[in-house]
Amino acid sequence: MYQLEQPIYFYLLFAIAAIVLLFLWVTFWKKRMQKRFSNSKSLKRLSPNRSFFKSILKVMVLSLAIVCLSIALVNPKIGTKIETVKREGVDVVFALDVSKSMLAEDIAPNRIDKSKQLVTQIINSLAGDRIGIIGYAGSAFPQVPITTDFSSAKLFLSSMNTDMVSSQGTAITQAIEMAQTYYNDEDQANRVLFLISDGEDHEGNVVQIAEEASKLGIRIFTIGVGTEQGGPIPIKRNGILQNYKRDQNNEQVITRLNNETLEEIADVGNGEYIDGTNTKEVVETVTAILNGMDKKEFESKQFTDFKDQFQWFLGAGLFLLLLDILFLERKTNWLKKLNLFNED
């Protein structure tokens, strides 16, 4: 196996075409100038040792030197050994509330951005675990299936917003039910679900669904985002505040953190409630929870340890450049005797 570290340097090979064209132009120009002053027979008498083929050879050597130096800059790497890596961890699913109440700015910068920040920092603290992401408002939807690709998961997480679901509400029950389909490894003993929400406007019999999930071995931890004092729900257009959400009586809606519901879900789900105000404390708490669980081996990966090979091409390139300098454009005596190119 091999890798190319900087393939962009292959563009230097275009210099060879420029050198060949320049050589042809100079050769043609010399021929024209020589014809103006003497014929070919006279020229041979004036410079009997001049070799046209040595000129071609110098161009070829210079071109090969450029090829070698270009490859050296690309830095090809060749695999030298194979090792087996064991990945152990826990299946972790994040269910993120994307209802309109998550736009409230009672916690900076707002609830939805704070939630995404929390999940991102938690993912950054994970090692061999697998993760999945679910979004929910009036209904739940899969955002990222269970995976070990943390980079892709964070990319999809960053794109989540409150406009992803047209129906409003907080369908925690659907999020829990969908999470049950995420755990595709029957041998996995520890399955963890983190519900990130303000807990408001929940629908359905959440406690019953949480109990059923707990029986399936899913531990439910809830992270409350928001304050009990609450705040209005801003309506913005292009980032500019237009108004605040109002109810049927034209009264300004104040959304508050319903931590009691979240605590009840966590209690029934064999987990615990976590205050989402302080990001550092949340990450430390989650890390401690996951570290205290038994890990399962997910997969064994084989990877190749690559070593740089640029030095060989660099050495060859420098040698060819030196050779090009030492080459003279006149005939070599012993080659002249062989008359390989029939120049007499």
C-alpha cells in the first residue's frame, strides 16, 4: 500500500513540456542562424565534435531529474507494517430537541446552540464509543445512524436547526422509540441515550416509553437546557429580531425549563438528570458515566504504518542534475569510435 502526501506537486511535470518546447525552438533558431552564415559541410569542419544527440540526451536527463524531484516533493509513502487495533466502547445516542422553544435566549447564545455545543464537546471527549444522533420536535427523525465517524456526526450536528420539523411540540416518546432502533448490536450490554431538551410541551406517555426502553437495557440520561425563569421565543429573519412569539390571546409566550419531567424520565430510565448550564461540568459528568460502564469490542481494524520514501527520489534527482551539468554537447571519443548514431 502507498500514500501520496502532496500530490499537487505533480503539476511540476508540466515544466518538462516547457523545456522540450524551448529546446525545439532554440534548435530551430540555431539551424536558421547557421544557414545564414555557412552550409552544413562547412559547419561540420568548424565544429567536428559537436553532437546533436548529446543535446537531446541532456534534455532527457534534465526531464528525468524534474520527474524525480517532483515525486520527492509529492513524498510517496509505502506501508511497512500492519497492526491490529481493537476499538472498545459504548453505544451512545443523542436525541436533540429542535422545537421552537429551543430558540429562547435565557441561556447563551440560545438553547439550541447551547445543546449542539454540549453534544459536540461530549463527542470530542469520547474515544472508542459509537454514536448516533436523533432530532425531534413534533416528531422525531434520524439525523446520524450509529457510527464511529465522529467528524461526519459533528458535521451533521452543526446543520441541525428548529426549521427541520414543521410540526411543533416535544415528541420525547418518539425520540425514545426511534433510539431503540439505533442499537443494532444485540451483544452490547451498555446502551446509552442522552435526551437534550428544555422538557417543555412533551407529548404522550413519556414515563411508560422510558420504562420500556429501560427494560431493553437502554439507560436514559437527560440534559436540561434553559432556566426555570425562562424567556421569550424570538422570531428572527436573516438574523434580525422581528418579534417574539405570542399565543392566541396575543400574550408573549414565555418558555421555561421543565426539569421535573426530565428528572422523572431519567429516574425511570435508570439514568440521571444533568444540568446543562456549565459545559465543562456536563462533559466531565458524561465522561465519568461512560468510563464507569463495561466496554465492548466493536471492531478490529488493520492499519498500515507508512514511511517516507522521498529521499530516494531526491537523491536520484540531484544525481541526474549533476550528470546533466557534466554532460558536454560534444562527441565522446570512445563513443565516436563506435559511431552508434552514424554521425560521420
